[in-house]
Amino acid sequence: MQAFNFKVPTEIVFGRDAEEKVAEKLSAYNAHRVFITYGGGSVVKSGLLGKIEKSLQSAGLFTQAKGGVQPNPRLSWVREAIKEALAFQADFILAIGGGSVIDSAKAVAHGTANPEIDVWSFWSGTATLTKSLPVGTVLTLAAAGSETSDSAVITNEETGKKAGLNTPFNRPALAFMNPELTFTVPKKQLICGISDILMHTLERYFTNVKEENALTDRIAESLLKTVIACSFRAIKDQTDYDAMSEIMYAGTISHCGLTELGRCKDFACHKLGHELSGRFDVTHGASLTAIWGSWAEYVYRDDIPRFAQFAEKVWNITSGTEEERAQAGIAKTVAYFKEIQMPTNFTELGIGVQKEDVLVQLADSCTAGGTKVVANFHPIDKATAIEIYRLANK
């Protein structure tokens, strides 16, 4: 096992009515002026936003809310929100929603704490983040795991670039997690969220680390099996509290860093998928499943025993040669994504078969014009990215 540092400072309040403790917990964090971010109108229609605002105001806290966060959260919205948060003199940012809302809240917190620096500079790497405001989250969609993660992804619409930022300042101070708040999310969002959870774990399971790492492997394998099993129950009945609880908890574990301890994350499919989201504005989870099978097909020979272990531990595939088991595990995973109606190629993703020059442009953007190599299980240069995109281009 490789050496590691691990710190997740987020306080998690989990269970029924978790959101009722928002005012109490924010007051304990010495919040006074709470800037709230949210997405569409669902939190307004459900009364959740009003309920939280009322509880905060009753506790003597001032609030201001800004909605309109979109999937693949936009830089322009973040910049507007920073201006409003500064005018409001916010000292705490509260996100009510899923990963896009939470990532936007993180960006607003960074920008508000550093008004002299354009917030995109932190994502482009031209400025270093050294301070931020505290962020709290009321989770309404189990997916990205952003409620405890050190990452946040923002899309710059001017350039079409979707970029991620990893920093300890992205770790929220508080996460309120009531599985009942996920009961009414659209089915497509539920399924995309489930896929995102699985992909966050798969992207850490397949790395170039060869040292024995049994406990982290078992955690990852158990998470994958649990989410797969619960996904069918949740898709059938979104009010299945136990199934939705397991999925919500798994989403947090999948992206807090626990399933990568003692190794490093790969995130090849995220790098490739971000280019699809940035160019075609497709859902994040869908961009990942659309590319995973093609990535696996291209790279599995780099570590056949690893893929065979995955097939056995997650899919109970024990017959055949090691390579046959590895191939069967890939095929089973792709079949599962199809079964829950997630895309596994470009046509199913809804973008159709792309011309070769588009594939080259995607690969060029992914590798910064061919100047860098991404991922580590199978390092991906521009030529490799093109080949993987070609496999998915059907």
C-alpha cells in the first residue's frame, strides 16, 4: 500500500429531517449572512428553500438566494453570483441541490473570499487558492459526491472548456443528507447519479498501482455491488428509503477519497468525458458511461489480472481464462449501463456519429493540444484519446 494523507473535515448530518438542523449547525459555525445557491424551481415548488430560509431567519441569520444553476455549471452564473454575494456581504455559502449546485457554491465561496482575482483563474491554474468561505450543502440528488469531496467542476461557456479544481478548500464544512429529499428527482437524474457514483469508484479502482491494497479494494468492490443492487430497487420505487439511503451514502464515500487510499486515482474517463460535456452539453454521468466501455476495451490488456479480479468480485464471474473473465467483466458492466438505460456510445449519448476532425478536436482539448498526458492506468496522449473516441463513435 502506498503512503497517503487523508482528511475529510465535513460534518455529515444524515437521516430523515436532516435539513431541519441547518439553522442550528450554521449558527454554531458563526454564520450570519448566508448566501444560498440552488438550481431549477424544484426546491421552490417543494417548499424546501422556503423552509430553510425561514429556519435560518428565525435563528437570526440573514439570507439571500440565487437560483438558476444548470447541469455542467456555468462560469457566467458563478461570476454573477459572486457579485451578488459580495454586495450581500456573505460569510457562509449554502447549496441546496446536487453536484452542480454544490460545485457552483464552492466557486462562489472562492470568488467571494478573493474578490481581486477572477474565479476562473483558480480553475485554469493561473492563480493559487489560499482562502475561501465555508460552504454547507443540503443534498437533493445522490450523484457527484461533491458534498464531501475536494473537487469542483465548472464550464467556461466562452471557450467550451470544462475544468476541475482539486483543493482542500473545496471540502464543505457541513453536509445535510436526508434520503427523502431524493424521492422526487426525475428518473433520468436518478440513473445518471447512480452511474456517476459507480464511475467515481471505477476511476479509482483501475490505476497503475501494483502494491497490495486489500482493504481499499474490498471497500470499492462492496460499494460497487451495493449500488448496483440498490439501483434496481430505487429505479423501481424511488420512495424505497433503505435503497435510496444506501445510494446516497455510497455517493459520499465514492468521492471523498476513501476508495483511493493507498493508491492514486486515474480519472481517464472523466478527462475524456469532460470534453463531451463541454462541447455537447451532455449530462456528466452519461458522458462517463458513454466512454467507459471503449476505454476499458482499449486498456484492459495493461492489467488483465486487475480486470479479472473486478469481474470476479463485482460480477461473480469465475469461469474461463483470466483474459476471458476480464472481457466478461467489461461486457457485463456495459450491459448493466444499457439495462438502466445509460448510453454506452456516442449515438446512445444523443450526439450521433462524429466526423474525424471532431474526434481530433476533442482529443486535442483533452491533452492541451497534445502537450500533456492524462491518467495513469494507461497514460493517454492525444493519439490514444483519438483511438478511444473512435471506439465510442458509433
